Amino acid sequence: MPAALGFATIALFLLLTMTKRVSVLVALVVLPVLAALAGGFAGELGGMVLDGLSKVAPTGIMIAFAVLYFSLMVDASLFDPLIRGLLRLAKGDPMRVTVATAVLTLCVALDGDGASTFLITVSALLPVYRKLGMSPLVLSGVVCLGAGVMNMIPWGGPTVRAMAALKLESSDVFTPVLPAMGFGIAWVLVASWLIGRGERRRLGALTGPGEEAAAGEPVTVTALAPGDESVPVTAPAPGDEPVPARAPAPGDGPGAVRVAAPAPRRLTLFNLLLTVVLVVALILEVMPLPVLFVLGFAVALLVNHPTWEQQQALLDRHAKNVVLVTTMIFAAGVFTGVLTGTGMIDDMAEALVSVIPDSVGGHLPVLVALTGMPLSLVFTPDAYYFGVLPVLAETAHGFGTDPAEVARAAILGQMTTGFPLSPLTAATFILVGMSGVQLGEHQRFIFRWAFATTLVMTAGAVLTGALSL
């Protein structure tokens, strides 16, 4: 019963959000509550919801202050030199921008933390996409691809869980799939080139033949504002996300773009130094992430806006963005808290393993690799790696397969290439919230590309002997 309720809840969630029948926030809260009531867990519902909320509270606090911090830095024009540099290198070409997005994400994601990767890359690149009139779906999608493959690193969550669950070393799990990871990185660069080429064609179709592409026309935007409705949009091609159009001249009318005065050089240098220190501290985990962003924002706010009126104005200006992202994270806490507390996740894991026929036992590693990415939409990383993976490894061992192969197969997709699409991880909502896109649209746009990454890496793992057929 709990397993059936769990599968039905997740299937209904994906259906409703991908078809835009209800908002993601409503689905995340209402569906698990209804499932818990139907399963007879009404008396325990409050405690399960509070447990889920408490687990995501640090992430919610971190993202609230991170959004404020990076919004302040964008207002202060800290990223303008980077934007100008990328625009010069791209020469107005969306294809070059998407490849640069992939390269930047692959580098930033070396810290092994999806949340900080999304915060840094989206904050830096969203203004570039707006200036070129590119779809934010391309940004969230390409960042998803780069962060997904890099989440395989030994200090990333999935690999650490796989090693802990099966009591293996990095040399058993990660080192053999390094060549396959190389194949995956190469595919991400190829995919970003293909996606960028498609975006170039789309923008060319919007401007019409014989006209200069809108991608070459910069738009002045002063702040990172996911979901900001003050930026005009063009009519998109069918199935595409609306994209910002050329902004009107600055003024005081509705929808006018604010043009901030350039920040003093000394203030820009201070902001740059503070941001570098903050990023290094995040990577080295000097303090918990929420604490670092709370302190960083407080210092930045005091230096950049020393008066009470200026501080209040900045908070008022970006309050909407904070609410949009943090409410989604807390709603995800309700979803995972109820599914975990009712035992639905554990029963789903057992049900999944029980349907594997003996005839495929010898091919279990490849099967695990191919199903891991889609199952990121169904299982939390803890549920899969500590609940499903040990049973799969023991089953494979019974067929004469090394359990380490199952662990290698799992990290080729489960919460690696799949985590930036999963509604079960808070980092996903940071990515879509800061990019200003809907979760369902993001999933529809990038799922096939992310799954292709897993297919490429699985083929590479088989060719290099990391996995056996």
C-alpha cells in the first residue's frame, strides 16, 4: 500500500507540474498530504511535515541570503566585466555563450556542491542571457548538464553515499569510471554546442532574414531577478520559453529599466575580494554554508548601502525573488518529509528490487546505470543509495558480479546527471528559481539531453571495462 501510494504521488506530481495544471509549490504540499491521509497517517502528519521542513531549513536560509547577496552584487555591477568579456568572446553568438556556460559550470562544479554551483553560475550568466535575448531554459539546461556529470566526483554526494553504503573505497568506485566521466564531459560540450546552435537558429527566426540577430543587441539590466516581470519579452517560438526583448529607454514609466550609476572602483574591488573570499570559504567549508552567506550578505549590505533607507530599499527590491525560491524549497521539504516519514520511499525501494527478473541478473550493472537517471525523479539520494543500492549489490553478487560494479553503475546517473531535474532535491529549485523557469518546462527541455549523458557514460564504462555486460 505505501509503495503504491508513493509511486502514484510522484507520478501525479510529474503529470500535474509538467502539464501546468497546478503550480509546483501547490503540488509539493497538497499531494503528499493527501497521500498520507489516504494511507492512514493523519495522526503523524504534523511531525512528518516538521521533520521535512527542519531538514531543508539550512538550505532555505542559505538560498535566501545567497539570492540577496548575489542580487546586491549584480546591482553593484560586479559581474559587468565578466559579462562584457563573455559578450566580446561570444560576438553576439548564442552558440558560443552556451559552450562557455558549460565550461564555466564544469569548473565551478568541482566544489561538489550543487547549490553553490547554481548560485554562482546563474548569478554570473543570467544577465548575459538577458542581454543577448536568449531563453533562460537554455541556461538552466546547460548548467544542469555540466553540474550533473561533475556530481560524480569522489567528494560529491552520490559517490560518497555509494562508497559508504557498500563499504568501498574511491579506487573501487570512482577511479574505474574516470574515462567514462571524460566521455560524459565531452558529450556535455557537444550537447551545449548543439543546443546553442538551435538557439541561434531560433533567435534568427525571430529577427527575420536579412536582419541582425537580436542576440547581438545588448539589454541593460541592473539586477538578477528570477521571474522579474519588469523585463519586456518577445513572442517566443512555439514551445519555447519567453525571452527578454530589447529594453525601452530608461525612464519613470511602467516597466522602465533602471540604470544604476557605476560603482566606485574601490567599492568594486572590495566586492570582488569579498566574493572571492566567500567562494573559497564555500569550497573549503570553513563554516556551514548558511552561516557564510548570512555573514557575507550582512557585510556587503553594510558597506554598499550604509544607510537604513538604502538597505531597506534593496530588501524591498529583491524580496519577491527570495520568497519565490525559498517557499519552493520549504515545500520540497514537506514532500520529502511525508514520503520518508510514511515509509513510502522504503517500500518503493523494496518493490523496485522485487520486480527484477532473474534473467537479467548478470546484466544488472548496465540495467542500474540505465535506470539510475530516471529514478532520480522517484528516489531521494539517501533512499536510493542506502535503501536500493545495497539490495541491488547483494543481488548482483549472487549472480557472480562484483558489487563495486553496481556502485559504479549507480553514479553514472542516479542523482548525478539526474539531480538537477529531480523535485526531491532542494538544489533543483535553486536552479529553476534563479533562472526564472518552471520545473516542468525545465524537465521537458533537458531530460533527453541529460539521459543521453548517462547513455554516453554507460557506453564508455562498458568499453573501458568499468562495467561488464
